[in-house]
Amino acid sequence: MRNKLRVAITIALFTLFVAMFGFGSPDDNPHGKISQDCQDCHTSKSWKHLASPMKFDHDKTGFRLDGSHAQAECAGCHKDLVFSHVGTACADCHADHHMGQLGSDCQNCHTNRDWQSRKDIIDLHIQRGFPLTGVHAVADCESCHRNSDREEFTGTPTDCQSCHKDALATTTNPNHVLAGFTTDCENCHRAGLGSWTEAIYQHTAAFPLTGGHRSAECSQCHTNTFAGTSNACYDCHRSDYEATARPNHLASGFSTDCADCHSTMNWVSANFDHRQTAFPLTGAHIGVPCMACHATQFAGTPTNCYACHQADYDGATNPNHLAVGFSTDCASCHNSIAWNTTAWNHDALYFPINSGVHNNKWNLCSDCHTVSTNFAVFECINCHAHNLTQMNDKHSAVPNYQYLSTACYNCHPNGRKP
């Protein structure tokens, strides 16, 4: 009851103090802009009598109190009641006896435990057979020397597990305990790397990590164990194999040796060598998607042109392949470089229409071949504006002359005058 009365009186006095000196808002707090409750640090005895322990957590200010700082009086650093009016650099509190010759970062040579030289500590560890490197060089002494408060330093074990057994026991990626990993952390970790996650473990030559495997989590392949893990692609990528629809690997009976087509660089880019099959890809076929020819299956896909190009054959109008009855062996005229570029040589086989006087004088095959179902029929007279009377007069001395296209061709097989 008395304690409650004391608290009530303290609060009343504080309220009166606030009214008298005019700091009725957080901005008027003698300690500056802080959100702490007065009772976190003060007691009802007096303002100078501080609570022990105090609820105030100095770590939340961004300046952790450890070493000798944890034993220092608040007023030793906070000369001003406004707590924010204090520096965080060593030189803000500690006089520089080196007169600026060694810089202002005291922690480069000293620890916050005492003013002992860090270099002397490092040299001492080298002499004792445990050189401080990497993160060990900047770690607090108390991190390893648990009984340092009793000045017990000798006899501290130097094996990794003595300090890091908790890290070993709680690591899940991979689970070191379950996997039976060695407790000699230095097999994979180095103090100079600065972090546990930066390990240097190298896969053996039997399965070197390359490409996408380098960034994979250990647990993706090593689900239960490490020793004896299969190095066959299919054992890890079975779900990828069975779910692939373009093309459907499972239905097509593809090899489960993924390395036949894929690499570790990326899963999508395949490097299947069609040259090893009975149908090597050339020309425009190289860039065609697999599914354009392999609609439902891969094994047993026909290799004749017509099987893929029937629609092109049936839809051709210049000339009309279907009506004329052209051969369905597309390769007899076409090649894989470009569909519209054919090997058909009208000039060499029949009549020069792409050279000589007839070059560029026609547009469609039907200009001369007027019967679409029979290319043996052709007309010269339709294009040449000849007059029957004039032609008869000019050819009056020509034996067996006839005013017919076939007769014209017999006398002018090269399109020129005889």
C-alpha cells in the first residue's frame, strides 16, 4: 500500500514539475525526444536514484553496450540530459593520446573490453597456435573465452565445434547432423569469408557443379542423405521429364538421360543433334519448332516432304500442283532453304522463259499454259498479237507451215528467229 502511495506522490510531483518548468509534451522532455516511460529508468525515491535493472534497452538505439561500455555510468557518456546530444565515435568520449597520428578509429587497435592493444592480442594468439583471422579477429573475446570475467583464458579449446556446436546442430540446409558431416568446420567454412553461408565445399570430380547446379540449394538434391546420392539427371528431374508437353517426353519414349539434349546452363535450351537421325535438319528446317513436324510422336515420324507439306502442295495455284498431278516428291523441285525457290529449270528442259526475249514477259504459268490440268498444252498466239493473214504471207515459203502454237515452238524452240 505504501509503495502505491509513493508512486502516486511521485507522479503528482512530476506533474507539478512539468507544470512549473513547462515541458508538458514529449518535445519538452529534459531527455529530448524519447518514448520511454519514466519508470523504466527512475524510481519513486528520487530522480537521481535509477532502477536496477533498468528496462531501457540500449541496443535499440543502434549503439550496443558491451565490454567496458556495459559497466560505464550513463553520465560518463551522456554529459547532456538530452540523450541524443552524444557522439558514437570513440574520439567523442576518449582523449586521443596518439595526437591523431593513428587516425580516429580506436577500434582498429583497441577493443571495447579494455584499452589493451588489439595487435598485442592478435600476436598473442599467433604465439599460442590459434591465429585470429577474418571474423575471429573482430569477435569479442567473451565470444570464445566464456570465463573471461574470472581471467580464465588458457585452456580454451581451439576446435570449431567447441564454439559453434549450436550452429552445427541447428543448420538445416543441409542438415549437418542428419548427414553425418564432420565437426571440423574448416573443411567447408573459413573465418575469412565472413559468413557461415559462404562455404567452400567443392563437389568431387564425379559430379562437378556447373551452370544452374551451382546456385541450387543442397537440399534440392540431397533430400535425406549426402553420401550415395545418385548423380543421374532423371533421379532429380523426373517430374520435369514427365510434365514436359512440348514435346511430350513420356509419350514419345525419350531417353531419360537428360544430358543427351539438355545442359546445366538452362533447362529450356535443348541441344538435340538431329544430324544423328535419318533426317538431318538443313536450311529452314533448323529453325522450325519440334512440334511443327512431331505433332503427336517422335519415333516413326515420316521423313518424306509431302507428309508435312501436303497443305502447301494442295494449296499451290501457280502452278496448281493438285490439278496437274505433280509429283508429291517436293524435293524434286523444292529445297529446304526457301519454299518458293525451286530447282525446276524451265529454260534448260523446255523453253527459255526466264532468260532471253521472254524474260519478265509473263507473270503466271497460266499465261502460257491455258489448261490448268495439262501443262503439255501451251499457247504462243495468246501473247503474240499476230495477224493470221500477215503470218500466212510471211510463212508462204515455209514448208508445212501451220498457224498453231505447237508449230511456232517447232520452228522457234529457243524463242528466237531460226
